[in-house]
Amino acid sequence: MYKELERLKELHLAEQLGRLHRLWRTAADVELIPLGLTHPRWTALWKLLRLGDNVSQKVLADALEIELPSLMRTLGQLEEQAYVKRRCCDNDKRARIVSLTPQGIDILKQIETRIMQIRAELLDGISSQELSEFERVINLISDNALAKLNQATDPFGEK
């Protein structure tokens, strides 16, 4: 009976983490819709900024953890909005390099302001110490999950 109760608690934690992610994402999306940005669009811009701009579509797709065809649709929409431009890679003509435009940089400033406001509202009432501990625990769970996935993809421990 005790083991079953513990198992249910663990499942409940996973559900809570999933729900937290969905709620946080939805709160951000609602705030950014007036800017004409869907979740895929604003996250692609945000990640492009974080990667340092001028990155290949493949690198950006991998960083966003999405398939390249999905990203290509999003980048097409962002090009229509004049937030990004794509060009052929000098070293590999099959690869496309994605860059922010001046309009893309301007919209990112608006995104950052709104995202930081949402973050402040969602973290209201949480102390710096509590937030640091939460981040430590989340990182530990993530590290454990990655280790488990690495073990599953290489069951014999071979490299």
C-alpha cells in the first residue's frame, strides 16, 4: 500500500510539472498575441537571439527541439512579418542561415519586456531562496532524466 501511494505521488508531481509548463506558456502566449506572435514564432525569435543570431535552420530547430519542417513554416511566417531573413550558407549551399532583422530586434525588445513582466507576476510571493531551491531541484530532475535517456539509447554502455 505504501509503495502504491508513493507511486501516485510521483505521478502527481509529473502532472503538476506538466500543468505548470502549460499554464506558464499560455500566460506568455496571451500576453504576446497582441504583437501578432504565436508561441512558435516568439519562441523561435527568442531562441535565435539566445543563440547569437546568424545560425543555421538546423541548429535553431535542434535548439527548439522541433522538426526542421515545422521550423521552416514558422520562419516563413517570421519572414513575412519582416522579423527574420534567411540566406544560403557560404560553406554549404544546402544550408540556410537565419538572421534577425532590425524589426526583429525591435519586436524582441517588446517580447522581453512582456515576458519579464509575466515572469514577475508568476513568481510573485516566491522568495529568492525558494526560487533558487526550485531551480536546483528542476535541474537535478532534468539531469536524471537525461542520464536515463542516455542509458536507454546505449544499453551496453558503449560509446
